[in-house]
Amino acid sequence: MCEPREVVSEALATRMCGLAAKLGRQIGVLIDRGGRVTHAIVGDDHQIELPDLGRWGKDAGRLRGLRLVHVHLRGEPVDDDDLNDLTRLGLDLVAALGHQHGIPHTVSIAHVAPDGKGLGRTGNLTAELLPQLPWSSFDFDCAAWIEELQARLALVRPAARMVDARERALLIYVGSESIALAEDRLDEMEELARTARVEVVGRVLQRRRDIDSRTLIGSGKLAELTLQAMQTDATMLLFARELTPSQSKSIQKLADIKVLDRTQLILDIFAHRARSQDGKLQVELAQLRYSLPRLGDRDNALSRLTGGIGGVGPGETKLEIDRRRARDRIHKIEDELERLKRGRGVRRMGRTQAEVPAVALLGYTNVGKSSLLNALAKSDAYTENLLFATLDPTTRRIRLPGGTQVVMTDTVGFIRDLPKELLGAFEATLEEARAADLLLVVVDGSHAQMEAQLQSVVRILGEHDLAEAPRKVIINKADTLRDPPAVRELQAAWSAQPVSAKTREGLGELMESLEREVVAAHAEARERAVLERDAEQALSQRGPWVPLGSP
């Protein structure tokens, strides 16, 4: 035990130095703020390796509530390895003892730099080193110093902006794109975070041509991010791209903080917003497919169930059991989704037999598709200024000015670089698009990247054999246009029609043009279906094919 004001007691320091001199190894201890030794560590002659602390001491505040005191055999002060442990683990401080003949002789202390501007001679810019002092004249009030350090850290913490935030995240983007494109991707990622009720407390943009295969951003930059996360009280590092299983594991191990990538964040949003049985199953399926290759990263202490002396065989590891259960669940969900797909097909067949033209509302997420449906159908479908506010297709019947009735379906919004695990979640949307006579592609006229968003939607449609489907482009939010010249260019290039679901501007003209185009598209679709049916009947009435010249 030590007094709370002591970095380490005289008796404990003497015992550690004597043991280090006898063994020729570094000796260290972790001490909590109450002065209790929580861990004792024996290293080699150059360094000590700290144990995996997990979430130990995290409730004590932004700092972990533990300090490291260890013996350097040659009397050197705190070194780079110590500083890495300090910032990576969020320790209160690190103290290095030098000894002479097993007796404490010098002491060196380092702590995190609250403003990120360290003064250490080692060049580490995330920690401050105090001058090395003789042990005989060392006087340091540890408890008071930590209290002051906590107060300094609190001064640099951003004020909370989200009242109901579930997490606080440091947002990171790494890539070789232009600054403008990278900032746009960060903006979209911040919107995704807001949708998931994650407060973004800092944004980091790193442009690099060669991505680090292990940590994505490099170990030095990761150490800086770890300190920045500590300074801003972030609970996670949120990467605006998909991480490989090995990258996610390495970053989490080095940073000792929760790590999420873009795919995981979107999956979390889908999991919270799915309402229908089909939607919930699709999300569960996507989560299982994403986690399956990452099951091996959970815990390397997966012992054999029946192994060892006298065991009949090696048995089945817990990892193998988890994988088998995941695959079994995937097969079960796929069978259930196929059953639901057949049900949707029967319902669409009923609409087709009633010869009611069908229109599918498509577009990038949060462009106002649901608001437009409500304005056209005078309905009350759920709307909110969030990405992926609508996950389940919503169908309404609309009467056009000439008396034509159409069925209009609001679908899930697309997003660029759609994670492959989530393709299944858009199956219902794509089915509605394939069955529709006309695709109404909605663009957000107030968004700076409206052209890029439209191109993303068109590319996704092309990847699913919908490039040639009849479509009409609508520029929504005409009352809040951000760049009128760019809107006019888009309008000319795509024959787009500007409207506003909020002020109903242009809706009358849209209904009239929609009636002309959907009736023509429906008639063309019926004619094509008749031709296909006649061709099938002609083939079925033919006799078996006989090669020319056969008897």
C-alpha cells in the first residue's frame, strides 16, 4: 500500500529496485488512486509488457485511474515504450526508477499532455516529461497532480451537442481523394453517426496514397488519435470506411478503445430502424455475414472441449461451434426470406392483374422520397431528417389529374459504396423497382454532391439490370436550392423536373407529366408482356426439335 499522495512508497520502491538488481530484469507495478497495487509485472532487461487491462479502471474518468511505476536497470528516464503505454492505455502517469546497488537513486515522471503539445525530449508529442530528479529530494503530491490534470483535460473537452447520445466518437477518414471529396465523405459519415445517436467529438482527415495494411493510418498517427480520443472523452474510434478483420483487431489492440467502421455503423442503424419481419431478418442476415469472418478475432483462449490426456479426440473448439451456429442461422434466415419474397410476389401479381400502373420512388437516402409520397398521396408515411429513416417499402394509391390511378411505392434510400453485406436489405426495394412501370428517381437539390449522389443511384440500378428501365428524375427541395446553376445543369442533362414536397411547388406539373409518362410506360410494358407470352405459347406448341436430315 502507498499513500494516495505518493507516487510509490519508500518501502515498495526499495523492494522493487532490490529485486530488479538481483534478477537483472525490469520490475513494475500498477497502482490505483487509492494506493493499492493492482498488478505486478516482471519484464526483461530492456522493457516490461503490460497485461491486457480490458475495461479495468475506465469508470474512474477519462484517465484509467492507474499509474505505472517500474525500474530501469541503467537509470534512464521514461522512454518511448513508456510513453506509448501511457497514451495507449490512458494511464494517470508513468514513473521510471533508477537504482544504485538495489537502492532507489533517481525518478522520472511523464503524463499525458492535455493540449496535445508535449515537451518530451524523445519527440513524442502526446506526453509531457518532468525533469529527472534524485530520489532523495523527490517530493511529488500524486493525488493533487492527478486532480489538476483531470481538470486540465476537462477544459479541452468539447461541449456536448447531443442530449441523448449513446456514444461519443472520434471520426476518421483515410484515403487519397481530394480534400473536398474527403470532407464530403466525413460529412456523410457524421450524418450516419447522428442517425445512430453517436455524437462526433472530433474529425480527423488523413490523406495518404499507401494504406497501412495493419493499422490503416500507421502506428504513430494511431498513438495521436488515442490521445485525442482521451482529450475529447471519446468512447470509440469511428472509421469512415470498411476495415478488414485484421485491421480492426490491430487498431483495437493498439488503441485500447472501441473501434467501429462504416459498415458496422450502417448495420446498427438498420437494426434499430427495421420494423417489418422481412426488414429485421435482412438486418440479422447482414450482421451474421459481416461477423462470420471476424469470429476468430474474439478471443485466442478458445480451449478444446474434450482435448487433453485421456480425451477421445480433439473435440470441437468454441470458435467452430460459433461458426457452425452462425451458418445454420444464415441458412434458416435465407429460407424464411425466400418465403416472404414469394408472398411479396403474390401481392404484386394482384396489382398487376388489376392493371394498375406502378411507380417506384428511388433515390439516395434522405433526399425526401417519403415527404414527396406524402405530398402526392396526402398520406402520413413516417418522415424524419435522418439517413435511412425508411427501411420498409411503403405503398400508396394516387389519383392523377386525368383520373388515372397509380400505385406509388416509397423504397429504401441508396448510399454510395454500399456494403456487400447490406445488398440483401435492398432486395425488396429492387423487386419493387423491377415490377414498376416507371422509376421516379429523386435528387436532393439542396445537397452539394447531388450529381454524385444521382450517379451512385444510377450505377446501383445498372448493376441490377435496371439501367434501361423507364425513369424520370425529380429534383426535390426546390425551395432551398444550394447551387441554382448546378441545378440547371442537372436539369438539362437529365431532363429533370424541380419540385418541393414542403411547399408543393411544381407538384401540379409533376402529376400531369407523370400521368403521360406512366400511362405510356404501362402500355409499353403490357405490350411487351403480351409478346413474351405469345412467344412462350408458340414455343410450347412446337413439337420436339429434330435435327435436319434425321429419318
